[in-house]
Amino acid sequence: MHHFFLSSMSSSSHIKLAIILSVMPVLITKAIAQNSSYGLEERVPNTSLLINLAQKAPAATISATGLFSDTAKQIVAPGIIPYRVNSELWSDGAEKTRFFALPGSAQVGFSRDGNWHFPPNSVLVKNFYFNFAKGDPTSRQIVETRLLVKAGGTDIWKGFSYQWNDDATDAHLLRESDHRTFFIVDADAADGIVQQRYFFPGPEDCSLCHREASGRVLGGRTQQLNSEYNYGAMSDNQLRTLNHISFFTEDIGEDYSQFPRWANPRDESAPIADRARAYLAANCSHCHRPDGVERGDFDARYETPLDQMRTVGISPSLGRLDTDPEDVRIINPGKAAQSTLLLRTLNFSSFRMPPLASSVLDEHGTSLLRQWIDGMSTSTSIAREL
């Protein structure tokens, strides 16, 4: 039937049909793209969490900030946008949720490789949770909320920490740093209980990580958000969803295959070098980069080639941590036990890395660094990474 129909057509009809058939895949692809759901279908203006530091300090309690529509359940108010990062900063095992709170419908200036440009009075939110019975998500309870607030149209960002009460019904703003000891039920512990000392940063502590050299904002960037996020009803690439709801001042399209993306350090399907470098980028590169800290002068940024990090075969300028001074290096290829890059993460003296707000060993992160360094060939040029 189809063959008869085609044979009875004129040559001009054949040409028209060929043109139609040739463009059909494109039309179908566009139709599918137009009909594809997004993580968020529309953007609601943020009219609740609004902080202008030129007028007044943040509210004394988290319930008064406008962050939550239901404080006890930590349900954020309309217009506050969730996100996740590919590589997390180690926070002593705390689980975290993150949100953007831009004033009204204000937009962010996008950068593919550099820092995003946030509008005046933007607020970035991070909530910290612990499972108070190890391995039991039903025991999860919030302990801290941090706000990072942009001071008007300046390049200055200021951090504020809210400490939640024991009932997790509200949290109060800290004027200075504080510590609390949490008791975690752990069947593997000697007494069935682990005491965990937790650090709450004061306003003066936040700038130690959120440095000018790193762009102040550490998580809100393309490399960290170029990944899937579960929005509840569906999962979607975060950049795609943000672009769809006009979060950016420009249309960035929907093809992010050439956009930078940090690996997830826990994704064992990714190359170990990419995972280790992403871990270092999230935990170290805000200080260890050009114009960062003067001591420990190396470059831990993800995009810096290994032979330009100033780590492989380089003697450390600070404490050698009781290792053989003849053999210890920042990275000693094939010898993680003689590499201070790893040893500082295992140490809890004054040479501890990270130096702030950590009193618990990151077993996964340190194991990852050990495997990466031990896997480097001792005879390999530093220009290559195995």
C-alpha cells in the first residue's frame, strides 16, 4: 500500500515528502523538549526572607526571618529555591539542605566558568541536621541554620549562624561562636553513645572560608550545580530548572555537556582523580589558591592541572607531622603515608585541615585521598595523573 502510494506520486511530491521526513526528527525533538517537565515549572517571588543589612541586622530568631512557612517542620516559604552541590564541604557528618533567597524576582548574572553575580541583598541558606541514632533517618533533627547575606550592592557577604533549641522548634541568632556537645546513639560505640562536640561559627568566622579570592560564594556556581536534583515531583538538571524559571539574567539554553562539572566524591563510577580533586576543591580551594592563604601555598582548585598545583614532590613549609623529613612531601606519589595533604586531614592538633569547625574524622574523604595518592606511580611525571 505504502509502496503504491509513493510510486504514484510526482517527482515534486517526492521532494516535498523528503524535506518533511528530513525535518521531522528535529520537530519531534523540539516538541519533546517543549513538553518536558522541569523541576520547578514557575518562579514565585520571594517576599518573606528579605534582609537589608544597611537597614537592620537579621532577626533574633529564625522564625522571625521569614525563611520558613512552618518553622517546626522546616518548610521553606514560597519563593525560596532549593539546590544541592556536587561536592560538599565536610561538616563532621552533618546532613545539609541549601536554598537561594533572592529579593522578589531578582536575577543572578550567570558565568559558565567563573563566579555568579548575585543581586543586592541576596541570601544563601544552609541547614544542618544530625541523625541522633546512627543510621536511623527518623532520628534526624536540625541543629543549625546559616545565612550568608550580600551587603547591598557591594561585594561583601556576611555570615550569620542560628542555633536551634533542643526541641527544634526555633533557633536563636549567635553573636559569637559557640560549641555544643551532642550525644549520638551508636551501637558500635563502647558505651553505645558517642559524644560529638559541634562548632557554631560566629560572624567573624565566616570570612575565613568565604574569602574574596574564592568569590565569597562557594556553592552557588556552575561546577557545583551542573547535576540532577530531586525536586520532589521529579528530578531535573538544576541549571535547566533555574534557567526555565528565569533565575538568570540570560537564557543559558539546555545543553550543559560542555559546561564544567565537579565530580561527586562518593560516586564510585567516576575516575578517582576527579573525585579526589572535587573533594579538595570543596574542602581546601577556598584558601589554597592564588591570593589565598600565605602559608601552605598550593593551588587546590579543581581545574588546576596536577603539575601546576605545587604539591607533587614539594616539601611542606609547615609541620611534617612526625614523618621522615627526608621523604615527606605535600603529595608523595605512591606514598600517602608520607604526604601531608592526607596527614593533615587525619591530624587533630594545630596542623589540622580543615582548621575550623571540625572535630570528627571524615573517613570517606581521607580514604579517597589515600587511594588517589597511593595510586600515583612513583616514576610518573607530575604532568600526568593516574
